[in-house]
Amino acid sequence: MNTTQHLSSLGITMAQCSSYIAANMDKPFTLFYEAKRHKIDSQMLADIVQDRFPGVSATQVEAFFSGYGLRGKDLNAATLNPAPVVQPWQGDNKFKSLFSFNDNTGALSTESMRDTVVAKVGWDKYIQTFSPKNIPGAADGVLSVADLGFKQLGDIAATWQNMESLLYGTISQVGHSLSRKEAQEIYDFTQKNSFWIQTKNPGVMAQFEKLMLDAFLDPATEQDPAVLSDDQIADAITNALISQVSLVGIDSSQNLFSNLNVF
């Protein structure tokens, strides 16, 4: 937001503000605290007084107030109006390396799973479910690597079709990663530590999280194949999605990817 726009949001013009400053140059404390109160930073003040002090800079404005014992740097734009910190969409997701588009066929194809879910929830709700509008950075129509928080797909268009493919592809990959041996290890651990897991013992939960991460990030192999079939994975995905949309409903402020737990 530039100086004119900011002043307009306060209901005043550049000319009015310039006249006010000129009338109160002998009251630096008043000018300083009014500027802070209305979030008018030093660069904006420099813009406002250009008609009277051509070429004055934000640094000089800050020095003017510092000369009266005030903290002129408090009016610096970065201090007074800091840019909001935008977190990448999946920047802290431990499974972000698994995010991928869906190129599966058969039961795990996008078309097959879409038909199953749409038959239960309807087309309108289905489209709404995959809207990217609440993903940081989607407003310009492109989700960059910085917006996404992972880089393996590069920049992608912010469309519901891409979000649909991304969800189906990612969860399918997670399902394919869980091998028979890993599934047995997880089962044995939960049976042995069921009480500590229920009470969320920090030490046990840390071990459990590592076990789960290792299981899903380490792909299944021919020697240790996936424990779930394509049909089982497809059923898990579609049933969870149907439940999320039709029973719980879509909270537009939330992230479907983080709420949808199918395994």
C-alpha cells in the first residue's frame, strides 16, 4: 500500500497531511506519536513533505525525530509496518517429499475415485473441497515452489484439478510406501506401548513418530511389498473424503490435506 492509499484509508489526503505537518513542525513529539498511532512510516512522511522539503529521505525523517531524543528508527517502514510472514503451505509437513500428482490407473485413478466421491456428496461440494483459495500464494493463480513448501513439482497452477490430483497422488504414494514388515513393526509397537500412546508419553510418542515416518518415507520393495492393495488404498481415500465432506463438512479456513487422515 503506497502513501496515498494509506492516507486514504485513514480518510485524509496528502495535502491535508502535509498542511498538518507544516503547522506542527514545532511539535515533534506530537508528529511522532501521531505518525506511530496511524502507522505512517518515515518513508510515507518523506513522501508527504516532498512539496516543502524536496529530496528528503526516510533516513532524514528518522534523524529529525532522533534529534529531539525520540526513537526515530521506530518509524522505519520495516519496524512500523512489517511485512506479514507467510508460511509455505506444506513447509513443515514431514511427508512433503511424497507430494505428487496422481498418475495411477484403475482403482486409484483420479477419475475412478472422483466418480465414487461425487456419487455420494454431489459435484458442487466436490469442487468446493478442492478449491485452492485458502492456500497462501494462490491468489495470483500460481502456486510457486516457495508457496508450496516443496520443490519436486516446480511451480503449479492454482486450480482445483491440480489440488485433486495432488491429494489423490500423494495419499496413494503414502499407501504404497507402507510395507508388510513395516506394518507389522507398527502393530507390534502399538500393542506393546498402547497405554503410553493413549497417555501421549513424550518419549514413546517420539519413537512412534519416527517409526511412522520411516515406514512411509521408505518405499516398499519387491522383497518387502506394500501391505495394502490398490483397491484398499482407494477405499480408504474415498471413504475418508466422503466422510470429511458429507459428515463433517468443509471448513474453508482449514487445510484438507492436514485434516484427511486415511492411514
